[in-house]
Amino acid sequence: MRYIKNPEEQLAVFSALGSEVRIAILELLLKNGRMSMNDLAAAMKLTNGALTPHIRKLEACDLVRINTDSAGHGNLKICEPHLEKILFDFTRRKSSQNDYYSHLRVGQYARCLIYPTCGLSTSASIIGEVDDARYFTHQHHFDADILWFTKGYVEYLIPCVIPRNAHITFLSVSVELSSEAPGSNAEWPSDIYFYLNDTLLGVWTSPGDYADVQGLFTPDWWFSNWNQYGLLKALTITPEGTFMDSEKLSDVSIGQLDLKPGRPLYFRFEIPDTAEHIGGLTLFGRGFGNYNQDIDFHIAYDTDHES
């Protein structure tokens, strides 16, 4: 989820979406996943010259991303959709409010405890052997773009380089995830626990493990009955509590966590032995699933408080 609170940025997004042509472009990209500029122009019955300013406006708002494919003759520009949900926050904020954005590949966890079924993979190949938890500590785990396990946890050290006198007022984690069933099962509930610095933020139940169709970005070599895609979810910690999208998970607020610059921020995804539904966890990164994103972190802070 993208969190937009700056009025200028809001206006730019509204302007980008205020065109039937650009809405049609987004619909095509969401349907097809990735398209070249040539294919997109042909589908829209536009010249490349007429298409380009629309793409530039969508790209400027990060609604689409452009990559260059140089595998063929010349450089082919590939368009892909970006973002499932956008949250517009019209709350008036202090002028000292600032933002820090970062992201981690799903394999860049700092600690883990893993029980099979389990595995990791890059977009090119499996890392080690499936259902062998030892490979979660292999040096190549940092390259993983998808991982899955039945029980245990992965914990990430959130990048956070903000001023020493800053006061964190908001933290958001956006990730595509699902359950982990043997093979796949769209009705496979799993209780996923979320922690920040060992404080339980809340529990969200994933409905299932999806493989009815291939994920938009899942590579063609991936087994058709394996995890294909998940749900894009955004967990936010605010002064009012912790939320999963718009649903309140708990009363744990940002002020209760005593988050200060210089102290590490560890975010954990866990399936504990005590969960009612032990249905595993799959994390999708770039090159897998439907959203082609890593684990995205957003920290908002002000500098009105002394550390």
C-alpha cells in the first residue's frame, strides 16, 4: 500500500487518474502484468508519441514502472503496474513531519526459525533443496525473492536512518503474502503474528494459499501447483493503534513502543505453535506474485521531541 499525505503528491495522483486514457492503460497493465510500449500503443490504438506523455505522467506518480529489456535487438521499454491500494491521508500535520522509505528483499531477514514445509527461491532458481530448513541460513538466502514455511518466523532489521532528535509517529509495512499449504489450497487459513521489537502488534488470518492462476510476475518455470500469488497487505502502527489495511488489529499504538533513533527496529512474521490455525506463511518479493514489490517500509517522524 502507498501512503500519501502530502497535498502536492495527492494532487499529482488525482491528476494522473483524471484521464480515461490513463485509466484504460492501467486496466490493460493490471490485466496483462507487463507490456512493451509498442504492444501497449497497439492495444490502445495510439501512436508511440501519443502514448508516451500518458506513461510519463503515470510513471511520475509511481503508478507504473518502466524497465528496459535489452535481450532482443535494441532496448525495449517494458511497462508494469505498480501498487494495489493507495491511502490518502487528509489529516492536518505539523510542518516538521518527515518520511523515510526503505525496502528489503524477502531473503534479507536478520534472524529466523523455520519448520518444513519450507523453501526459498530467486526468480531464476530454487536455493538449495525444498523442505530443508538449513538453507534458510545459507549465504544465498539474501538473494531470495520468495520464501515459505509452515511454522516458525523470519525477522527483519528495518533500515532507519533518521535524525537523532526525531520522534517516530507512524510505521507501515507493505508486503504480498499468503498461507503455505502442501501444494496449494485457496481455503487454508493461517494465523500470522506480527511483532515489532518483540511486542506483539496483532494477528491476521490469511485465507489461503493461491495457485488457481499463475501470478502476474511469477516466472514461467515455477511449478503450477506451488504458491503463485498472495494478497497485498499493509500493516500500520499509528497513534490510534495497529491496523491491517483499514481493520484494527490491536490497541498497540506507536507511542507505546518507545521507538528512538539509533535503536534497532526488528519486524517479525511468525506462525507460532500456539496459533489456532497453523497454516504457514509465504512472502512474495519482486519477480513473484501479482505486485512485483519487495517488503516496503515507511516511517514518518517529526523533530519536535528531544531524544
